[in-house]
Amino acid sequence: MAPNDWTAFTSENGRTERFFTANSGGGRNFTAEAEALWDAYRRAAPSANAVWLRFHLSDPTNQVPLLRRLLPDAATAVSMVGQAPADGSRIGLEAYHIDGAEPVRDEDDATLVALQTYRLLFFNRHFHAESGSAAQTAAEFHHAEQILARHGGTLENNLQRTWLYCRDIDNNYAGLVSARRELFERHGLRADTHFIASTGIEGSAEAPSRLVRMDSFALFGHRPEQVVYLEAPDHLSPTHIYGVTFERGTRLVFGDRSHYYLSGTASIDRDGLIVHEGNVASQAGRAIENLAALLEHGGAGLGDLKQLLVYLRDPADLAAVETVLAKELPDALPRLIVRGAVCRPGWLVELEGIAINRRGDERFAAFR
């Protein structure tokens, strides 16, 4: 693994959090690549306390069963999504660790991390029975509602971040959007209240009939004022002006730090229009500018990023985008670039990220 595959954050009175990203780098077959990546990750892992793993695969239908046999039976939350690494590898990995944490698996197969004050919950749905992207989206959120309720929470108060993967997004995204909007309206989630930070992106599941699947992160034990929704209206529009319902980003404020969950962000302007149509390098630059503006609103900067995920519509654009990333982003920032079409065909690249800094608020408990 390269030196910048890991990054970490710690504070004087809180937990150390660690983030990891890497591709397998290619190989003779999927099993060989997966074993090499997993072995390298475990050798490099500074602790055994993996909370969450997400694998990006080139062919989930065939590869998910093989990968399941490789992974240990642990309480770690695991996601497997069909988004081929853009460098030609068959598998990439993102990992999140909290030193000293002891994840447990609950009755819903969700992963719960209980800290002194806060509880973190990571989950996804392992099955589907519905047809069509709208019905499948509604079912994903209904599943989330049930899990949150069993933990004493609600979708509007506790669900902080979602990742929605849509097979053939050019044809199926409209159903996803309409189902999510209708569900949010029933929960009182509107432009004048709040939505939920999210990425909606091309991604496939093991079952070819599964058009939509969702990964979720929820937080418990916090006060409402610890959640701040990020915006940068001079740079990019609110999402509702073009008919979608998600927050650009969410800041979670703890006593010793802030977490920033940045939604999928593309080359968009304050009117909701695509900027730099047809120019992937310029679009990447504008997306980074938009991320920086969102972070600035929350008292952070690009130097606070701990992990970055880049989605490319066309992997042939990899070199052009890597040049921009190398110029504009911190050298030690772990990042993964995968194939993933954005929700509008004119957007050629999209970025999402997680940032952490020491801008906490002593009114709240530390993240420990």
C-alpha cells in the first residue's frame, strides 16, 4: 500500500479515527486481486477495529459470492457495489476505523458502535423483492425507518448520510427521485426544514434485477443543534430548485471535533446549471471549488478532508482528472476513483468526501 492509503484524526480527549482507500492494482483474476488487497489492508491496518468497509467491484454479480467467502465473519458493516475502479483494477476498498471501538451486529444485521455518549449505526438491506426503481427506493427507506425505530430513532432526527446506487442511472434515476421526495414529504422533510446528505450515483448490485440499493449512516445520542446543514449559494444551488431532495453536506459538531459529510458534488452553478460542459478537467476543478465552498461554510477547508471518492462517467478521463486532483488537493489525501455515471449525462465527474477538524463545541460531549 502507498503511504497515503491511510489518514487519521485524533484529539486530546477523543477517539482516533482512521480512513483507508486503495485499489488492488490489477492481477490475473478477481480472486487473486481480492486476496492481495485484503492481505495488504490487514497488514497495514493500525487496529482491528474496522467499523465499515465498502468494496467497489467491476462485476458484482460474479464477484460478490467470491468476496463473501474471503471476508471474516465480523460485526463490521460491509457494502459491495458495482463501480469498477477507473484504473482497470477489479476491486477497490474504503475502510473506516475507530480505535478502541467494538462494533456489534444487531438483530437487523446493522452494525452498531456504542461510544460513551454517542451511538453510530451503519446498515444496508441485503435483499429485495420489488420491481422498478421507485418501488425499490421506497422499500430501501422503509427498511431504514424500521431499523431506526428499533433503535429509538427516526429518519428525520437520526439518519445523517445515505448513498443510493442506481443501476442504469440515465433511465432509472427519475423513479428514485420521485420515491424519495414523496417519502420525505410524509416525514416533513422539505426545503424549509432539511433533507439528508446523500450521493445518488450509478452503481450495480449482485442481483441484476436490483435497480436501487442504499447504504446508510445514523447517529444517536446527539442534540438537534449538533447537526448543521452546509450550503454555498454563491457557488451551487440548493438541490430542490431542480427537483431533487438532499442536502449538499452535513456537519456533525461534537465537543472535540466536527465531522463533515459532503454529498456527491459536481460542476454545478448557483442556478443549478452544468458548468464546463464537455470538459472533464474543468468540471473536476469546479467540483473541487464547490466542495471547498461547502467546507468553508462549516468552518473547514480542503486540508481537513480525510477521504475522497471520485466518480467518472468515462474511465478514459482518468489521467485528466488525476492531474487536477494532484494540483488542487492535499498530497496525503487518500482517494479512490471509480466508474460511476452522475445523475445528469452532462456531468462527467462527481466528488464526495469526509472531513474532520478540531472545531468542536464544548457544550457537547466529545467523540469518545
